[in-house]
Amino acid sequence: MYLVHAKFLPVPHATFPDDIGELVARGAGPDEAVEHVSVHADAAGGPVLGLYVLASSLVAAERTAAAVCRRAIESVPALRGWSLVRSEVPLIAASGRGHVMPWTDSASRDPFHPF
């Protein structure tokens, strides 16, 4: 399973609908294997969806997430006019001590803890 971040460029003064995660997940086809969608409406640099995709490779997961998000832009009225900026698995730098270091929260500069 891959966590793919899909970054969006909204139309001016627009925000994600409250149920965007559910709408995007429901719009995925059975062959696309989107297991869950998390919403980061206030992410630095613009709104982001995190799509958990079962795929045979990282590239396949990124392509699937992009296709699902583009379909949502076309089918969800609140997303009309939005653009998909990128769809990619985020890279996390290793600390050099055998541990994976999380990114920092851009607002607080505190380490990001996903749990």
C-alpha cells in the first residue's frame, strides 16, 4: 500500500467540501483499490488529499491517485475549476541512525507525528 499525496490548486476563495474524502473514495473504481482518503484542507501550499492505494508499484499508485483526483475534479461540483498540481508519494529523509525522520509541521515547525 502506498500513501499518495495529491496537491490541489483551488479556485479563489474555495475550500474542500466537508465530505471530500468520502466523495473521492466513492469515485474510485474497484480496480483502483483506493483504501482510504485523508483530508488536509489547510496544508501549507494548498489543500492536499492523502490517498492510500493498493498498487503493484509506486508509479502505479501515483497514476491511480492522479486519475481518481482528476475524475473528482470533473464530477464533484464543488471542485469544478480546481486543478491537480501533483500526485506523488512523499519522500521522507532518513536520520542516518536507522530511523526515519518525519517532516516538520510547516505551521509550528514541530516534528510531524502521524499517530
